[in-house]
Amino acid sequence: MSLESRPAHDEAGRTRLVLAVAVAIRLLLVGIQPSPSTDAFRYSWEGRVANAGLDPYLLPPDDPGLASLRIGQDSRINNPGLTAIYPPLALAAFRAVAAASSDVRAQKTFFSTCDFLVCLILLRLLKRRRLSAGWAAVYAWHPLVAVEFSAAGHLDSLMLLGVLAGIDLWESRWRRTAALAWAAAFLVKVAPIVALPWLARRRPRSALLFLGVVALGALPALPAVLAALGNEPASGPHAFASGWLANPSLFVLLAPVTENSGLHRGVMVAAAGVFCLFWADRTEDDPARYLLGALFAVLLASPVVQPWYVLWLLPLALLSPQPAALAWAWSVGFLYLTLQPELKSSTLGPALWKTAWGGEYALVYGLLLWHTLRDVTIAGSPGLTRGIGGLCKRL
């Protein structure tokens, strides 16, 4: 849908409709208790621990010394034996919200608001590309977006806000400020580290600024890093990096190649890094296209691919069209159906999960293969060697 043949008042009406429905969806969900994930309870807890002058990077929720801080909702904190895994800017957000209200729904409201701001920036970026505001509804009205960022209240919406703000700033020629936005996104969740190779190729000084802000901003998490390196049993980062497995694809398919789990994870990290370096050379001055391909590669290589992680790709896939990413945002949600208590406890549970997992990735890799073959046909060049990034070039 292009703007060229559409009256301005029609487009303004579409924008109002997209935003009105987006607000209504989010208002319906922020008032309920966090579901289906319980991560927001942890956000509230860690914010209150930090506000008490204690360090959630060193003290897990079940530490006896924290008993005086507990309130009724804290019984639902997940992984109570593990310390905090979230980067410092995420923890700062938890603290700010917890200072205003200890109710877990305050955390949800904050991250739902961040998600709405993502919708606003997405509308601006679509307009710059002369695309209709109607495309923003694909994100703003998406059921999984509503569930993960307003019903569950996941912090990834704040990371996405930084990612899209960085794209907007870069395209507005505020290059160093864009680097700051991407560094802030990293300090919420580490995935935006993929911006570094692309920045280094185009603006080395902006890349140094990114690294400097990341290094300084990450200092409060140094105790957590040292605990992880020391294999401390209560270390959340160590547990996440060394043992967690959820909805992987390439990671589990290539597991037989390396028997050592640590080596296997290191190989996958290195492979994703090499791809990012390769892809940074082939995306010109288009940060949305680069970030889509880089984050897609990270998710395919990752041992942990939660449904809300896939939503990192959705707004980017609207700016740089990629059918596999758009389809993935729908197919991954079906995993929740297999996690219903009645199904999990039944004899059919494992088979249903494997079917949903197989269908999810058959669709994703099938569309990637189709796009590769289309790339070969259109470009007349060996598209299979151009990786996932080449698939992000055309719709």
C-alpha cells in the first residue's frame, strides 16, 4: 500500500484507527495479572530489592536475608534460586516503576506503554517509506504482541523502542544519537550488540561511542558477570548461558556435531557473529534491513527462542519486508497451545509439542528457502551463498 495515490485525509484516518484500536487492546490487558509468563513478578521484585540498597545481581529471591521485602505476589517469582540476568538499564526501569508502585501491574503498564511508543515510531518510519499506516496494524493489533507486552508485560518492548528509535534517528541523520539509542537497547537486552559491526563499517566513531556507553552502562552488572565466569550455582547469567534450552532450531539440529555443550554454544555465537560481519558489508545504509537479518540469524542460532523474542523481527519485517519473519510471528504463538496444563500432563503432550515445533520451523525455513530460490532467479546469482541477509532484500 503506497501513499502516492491516497488522499492525506484517508491516511490520517487510518493512523487514528490503528492507534485507537492499539490503545484499546492494551488497556484491556494491562489490568490483569501477568499471563502467560510470570517474568513481570521478577521485574517488580528486582526493582524493590535494588531500591532497598541491595544487589539483585548477587542475591537471589530465595535468599533468607530478603524475607522482609517479600509481599504476596512474590510467591510467583520464577527461578527464585537464581540471581538477576537483566542488564543494568532494564534494572533501572524496574527500580523506577517499583518506586512508584510495588504492584506487578505497574511493571506491565510501563512495558505496554513502551510497546505503544514502538507503534508510534513504526508509523513514522512507514510514512518516511511512503507506505500506508495500515501496515502498522500488523504489529499494533498482532495478538502475540498484545499477549507478550501487555498481558505478560515483557521488557523486550523497551529494547524494541531503543532499536526503532535508533533507526529513526539514523535516517534523520542523527548518527551518534542513533548509536546511543542502540547502546541503550543493549543495556535492556543484549541482542542489539549486533548493531556494532554495521556501525563500525559506516561510522567508526559512532561504533566507539556505542562501545563506550555499553562498557560504562554495564559496570553495575560486573558482579553478575564475575559470578557467571566463576560458575556460581546461584548465578542467573551462568544458568541462562550454559544450560537453558527453549524452542531452538539450528542449535539443536547441529548438536550432534559437538558433544561439549559449552563448545557448541560458543560455535553458534561465533557463527552468528561471522554472519553479522558478512551481512554488514551488504546492506548499504539501511539499518532496518541489517538489523532484521542480523537478529534473524541470532534467533536461528540461539538455544533459547521464546515466543516474545520472535517479536523483535516483526516491526523490522514491515520496514524491510521479509515473509519468513512475518510468518514466524504467527506460527510461534501456537506453542502456547501445547503448554496448557491438561495437554502437558497427557500422553499426547510431547507429540503435540513436537508437531507444533516442527510446523513452526518448517514454515520459517520453507519461506527462507523459497526466498533464496527466488533470489537466485531474479538476481541471476548464487543466492544460496548470500545467507539470510539476501532473503531480506525483496518481498
